[in-house]
Amino acid sequence: MASKLFPPIPPHSDSCTWHLTETALRDLASHRGRWLGDPLTAITMLASLIDQAERMIPELAADARRKHASWADIAIALGTSPEQAELRYSPRSPLRDTREPYDPD
């Protein structure tokens, strides 16, 4: 029996996402032994977090499809069009994101 999915909502930023991102930046910089007072370091850490988050989406989109989510549902959750969501995340798309969720160091 398939799991019931919550209705999709568009992404949005608020004080919660700001706080979580700020905490993740500090944690990642600390883990890598870097100083966030350097703006280039902060940009690199933020780009690393964005890259990691983007790498997780294909697996989550596939899981949502297995649980009968439509491309329109996935598009709402991503803040894009159904066509763009399917083009980027469908296993049948030649333009799909094929990055692995995690690259070992």
C-alpha cells in the first residue's frame, strides 16, 4: 500500500530557513577548518550546501513518483513547471540530473 503524501506547497524562505542555513554554514566551515569572516569562504560553503541539496532532489523526486505524486505536485514543491521538473528529474529524460546524492571524500 502506497504512503499518503501531503499536498505540495511552494518553497519559501523565512526566518526558520535563514537560521538553519546560517547554522549549516557555520557548521560546515568549522568542519572544514575555514573562517566564515572571509566572504569567499562563506560563498564556497553556501555553494557546497546548495550543491548537496540539489543532489538529493532526484532521489526524492523518484520516491515521490513511486508514491504516485504527479509531475505537477513535484513542480509545486520545487517552485517550477511540471515540464521542467520532469525534464530534470525523470529517469527517461536525457537532461536528468544524474549526480549521486553523496560523493565520498
